[in-house]
Amino acid sequence: MQRLYDFLRRHPTGVDTFWAVLLSGIALLEVAGSGAHDAASKLLAVPSVIAMGVVVALRRRWTLQMFWLAVGTAAYQLLAGVESHTADFAMLVILYTVAASAELPRILSRTALGIGLAASPLYALRFAVDKGDNTDDVLFTLFAMVPFALAWVLGDSLRTRRAYYAQLVERNQRLEKEREAQAKVAVAAERARIARELHDVVAHNVSVMVVQADGAAYVMDVAPEQAKEALQTISGTGRQALAEMRRLLGVLRTGEPQESEDYVPQPDVEQIEVLVEQVRAAGLDVDFEVEGAPRKLPSGVELTAYRIVQEALTNTRKHGGPDAKASVRLVYFDDGLGLLVEDDGRGAAHELYADGGADGAGHGMIGMRERVGMVGGTLDAGPRPGGGFRISALLPLKKG
């Protein structure tokens, strides 16, 4: 049974041809066996039987042409005086097919309904069904119109369901494309975030390593112990940088954090003090102050705060000069976190940095502004009156 069902689905025209042959055969036997008609009337009925069979056989392939063939055949029967036969069932079939076809305009479907409903009254006028009682004629005519109406309703309902299903399929495809587009945007945003992270990690740690290496080379002969401490700082900073880079590149490669012994948690506000100590060890005098009651903040705000301080202190080491001093101030407000990083170094070089004229076209400052914008905060950066550079940021607890 399953094989038969699959065959019928794959060969609908073959199925229609089978029914057409069966219907035409029955109609020909009906016409041939009718004793109430002469030979001429029987011969006139044969073309209409064949034509209606063709209508059923080819109704799916050429729906519009078969509809007009059926209409023409019905008109031929009325004009030639050929009474109805079994093959006229094709009128119901083609009416259903036209109503169900989504390729044909709906106006044609309604036209087909009107022609189908008119078939019975025209037949009643051409052939008196019951010459004795006109009431019976009217009732029979009305009854004969019902199958045409039902065939059209069934076909139109199928057309409506198919259209609804097509809309669902189109909507699902559109939603799938939108999801793919959103996924691509999310991937691009994640890659940009990782790029900013890598910039911060490399810029800060390599800067510390360069400063320590220069110091170690300077005191190598006169203070070996101090040179040894500098080399240990370089080693530790390098390992930390490698661990962070492995974490970030692992996310870039697989989309998920890598579980390993070298995994470095995402920096937060509490690690700013560790960062300041690291910078102090690298030779930069930094004053650190916290105002307000420290508390847990959203991870995005904490990471942004850490990276701003990290970039600002890296900026100071690179452009502030050998005698520059810096200060980091964190202020906990009820609705956010305030940051103020200042130094008294060479303001002109800092200004170039902020405007994109130094240090890789100012990508560090651009990254700062992007980070602050992502959490809905504000950033103000520029030279201080009297020299030096200032970076001030306000990070709200809620983006808006």
C-alpha cells in the first residue's frame, strides 16, 4: 500500500488518466446501451465523452485550457441535444481544480463557479426533466446545483490552506535568514571584542616587559639582584600575557572558553589594584584611591573599567615621559561607577595619541570609546590644564 501511495504521489497525471479512461469507458457503455436514442444521437454523444475524458486526464497540466474545453463541450452538448452522461462528472472535477489552483487568478475561479451553477438551469431549459410538474423541475435544478457549489468550496478551501502553508514556509525561511544574519553580526561583534582584548593585553604587558628589560640592562652590572627581580617580573608578565592570549584565541577558534590550567578569568574592578601594583613595579609612580562602598557590578562594566585603567596607564608609560606620575581614582555611585585617571606627563604627546596621531593610529583610545559606548557610559579624554593627560569615564549600572 505504501508503494502504491508513493507511486500515486509521484505520478498524478497517470492517476488522472486512469480515472479519465474509467469514466469515459462507463459513459460510452452508458450511451451505447441506451435504447431511447437513435444511432445519430449516440454518435453525437461520443465526442463529448472523449472531450470530458481528456479534461480529467490533463486537468493538472493544463488547468486553464481544460476548463475552457469543458465549457466548450458542455455548450456543444446543449446545442447538439446530447443529454447528460457519466463523463459530465468532469465538470465537477475541473471546477474543483480551477478553484484549488493558486496559479490562476481568483476571478477565474469565481467565473468557473458561475458557469457551473448555470449548467443545471441551462440543462433544465434545454431538456425538460419532468414535463408533468414544473415544481419538480425547479427542485431538481436546485438540487443539481449543489454539487457544483460543493466542488468549488472544497477547491477554494484547499487553495486557501496551500496559500497559508506557503506563507508559513516563507516566514520560516525569512526568520532563518534573519537568524543567520544576526549570528554573523554577533560573530563579527565578538571578533571585534576579542581584538580589543588582545590589543589591551599585548599593549599593557609588552610595555611592562620593555620597561623591565630596559631597567634590567641598566642595572645588570651594578645591582644584579635588582636585575634579577626585573627579569622575574618580565617572566611573570609574559606568562600572564600568554595565558590571556590563549584564552582569547581559544574563544576565537572554538567560540567557548578553553578549560586549562593557564585559564585567566575575565578581569574585574578588584584586579585594578593588582594592575596598579604591577605598573608601580614597572617603575611608574601611581596613586590609587577608592571612594564609596565597593560592590559587585555587572561583568561588562567591571571589564570596561579594568581595560580603561589598563589602557590609560599604558598610555602614560608610553607617552608621559620618564618622570611622569599618575593617579587612579574609582568612585562608587548609587547608579554607576566613576573613573578618573590622570598624569602629569607630556601633554602634547598625549594629545596626539588621543587624536590618532600616535601608537597605531590611536586604536587604544578608539577601543576605550567603544567599550564605554557598549555599556551606555560616557568618556572624556584630553590634556589637563598645566600639563599631563586626563581620562574620565562614567559607567552606569544599566545601559540606557
